[in-house]
Amino acid sequence: MKLKTFTAPTYTEALNKVKAELGDEAVIVSTKEVKKKTLTSPGLYEIVVAIEEQKAPQKKPLDDVMVRISQAAKEINSLSQEPVKEKIKKTPLKAPDNDEIKKIKEEISKLADTLKFLQATVWDMAHKDELEIPPEFSEIYALSRASGMSPKHLDEIMKLTIKYMPLKMRKNRETIKRYFHTLLKKMIPIRFEREIKPPHKKIMMFVGPTGVGKTTTIAKLAARYAYKLSQRHKVGIITLDTYRIGAVEQLMTYAKMMRLPIETVVDPNDFEEALNTLRHNDYILIDTVGSSQHDKEKIERLNSFLKVNTFAEINVSLVLSATTKYEDLSDIYKNFSILPIDTFVFTKLDETKTYGNIFSLLLDTKKPISYFSIGQEVPDDLMVADADYLLKGILNKEFN
């Protein structure tokens, strides 16, 4: 079953075209006045007819196919606005019975669903030769590519999905999306937050490029540990970022507001002393100077601080911006990985809604993610990392 549209300046002329080509047995699905007649221009009437398909259409160039898809989608959309029974009442031709109406509605529904899949993507033809994407997967493929996910990762995941997804789940775009969501979720490593209990201590160092928001993130975490968990914890802060007066003043202002102790450190000897000064705290948060991933001297200097004697292990979190493209995230991680990176913290998730770059980095490194910074407000705009939140930025984008 397919739809065919006939147009003419008057309803009678359009109806005559239908009869001339398809005879009196044609099933009219809808009629409408597209353009009213004026003194200077003729009117335009449209009749949409449901006809049986005789043979499979021949392949046409991609551009022509997409034009026809777009036109058909508009027709389907207009049909969905009015019940089929009401449309059929408008025609003097033979009215179909209830079973025929039901079949037509089912065919229209299937066609609309398929068109949405196809409209969602116009993939690179050269790439398509490497990986054949069935029409029912084209929407999910397009969403994932648009999210910034690495093409290498996406192709591998699509191959697995196409191979193992049950056939009965492929008939509905929502079940396909749910299946893909579940599959991706299993691939996202999350470091769940666990409150420490005395006498245990936790020392956390935050490293990363300049401008990703390390200082603000530390202030949010300090407030979270000190005031927002199930019990209030003692929190101390150390800053190694003595290069920027503004950063030191900003952190000191936050510490003063929250009544938290803070120490400034210049060299590793001072660092060991500062840790001992704050050892009565449950959490010690360490801010560091921002550095280009290519400034190996600064990164090596950070490594020298990690070699001092401490009363607890120092967990190193690499702070990254969600707005950074995947290739640059990989480059940053590669150069900072001379440090013992324990987990990721991602900032600026409020400045982008495409998180495929984050997903690909986690898949590459197999390092867990612990926190998301989702705005500038201290302490509210911080959340424990959540795979579902991340996947919203990959799978929930709507195509027009």
C-alpha cells in the first residue's frame, strides 16, 4: 500500500485525474483545498489516494530520494491530523469498510515510522559503503553521530546492535532507542559517591587544563561534603595554584564563607606540611594550577607533589570540559596520564547537550566518571555522575 497525490485547480478536475488513472475503485484518503481561488490566480485542490504497490521502486540518486521522503512526510503529517473515517466521508467515491480503514491506518502508521527513520539521517555515502545501516537503525545512528561520539566506537557498537538485537524489537523506534540506551549504559563506568567514616580520610587532587573550572568545582565539592551529605564532614582545602592571584583569592573567599581551613603551597616540602596541618579533616581537597596538556614541565611538577609522604592515598581527578571535542579530550588525557588519574570530573555540561565525546573518552580509557558540574552556582550546580543523564545528550535530540 502506498499513497499518491493528485492536484488540480478545482476539486472536480483533481477527481477526474484520479478516475482517469486509477478508475472508480480508488480509495481516497484525504481531500483538501491547498490554495483558494482569487481574481488573479486559480485555486489548487489536493486529493491523496491509497493504492496497491505493483513493484519495488527503482533506486534513485540520494538527493531525489530525500526530496521525495520530505514530500511524503508532509503528506503523512497532514493525514495524522484528521481521522481517516472523516476524510473518506468527503468523497463521493466508494467508501471502504471498517477492515479496509483499519488496514489503511496501519499502513500509514508504519510508513510514517519508516519515514521518520529515513528523515533523521543523510549519512556519508562513502561511510555507508563500509557499514550498511538498516533503515530502522538510521535514526539512532544519526543521533549518536551528531552527539560527537567517535565514529570508530559508533560503528563497532552498531555492528553489535545489528547482530544481536532481537528482530521483534526492531519494529518500533522507541524499543530500538531503549535497547540502545541500555547497551550504552552498560559501557559507562561510574564512580559512585561513598561517604567516608572515621577514622578514614580522603585526599583528592584536581588537575586539568586552564579554564575548565577546577576552582569552582572544588568549592562546590567542599560545600557538598561539609553541609549537604547525610552528615557534616570536616573539610580542608589546599591550593597549589599560587601563580594566579585571582584563583587563590577566589578559593579563599569560598573557604571563608564556608568557614573551612585553607593552606597555600609553593613546593613539595610545604605540601607535606600543609597535609599534616589539615590531617584532622575527613576530606582534603587540593586545587592545582591549570596547564596545557603539552606543557610537560608543569605536569611533571604536579607529579613531584604526589611523591611526598602522606597519611592517606591521594586520589587524582582529571577535570575536563564537556564542550571539548573528543580528539582533544583524548590528547589531554594522554598527556596528563603521567599522573595516576583515578577518575574524571566533567564541567560545563550546561553549555552543551551533545555528550558523545564524553562517552567515547570513557570507553577508550575505561576510567570512571565521578561528578558533573552543570552550572556556575556554588554549591547547587554539582551532581554525582549519572549514566542516564549523560545518555540524554546522546539519544534524546529531536530532528526537525
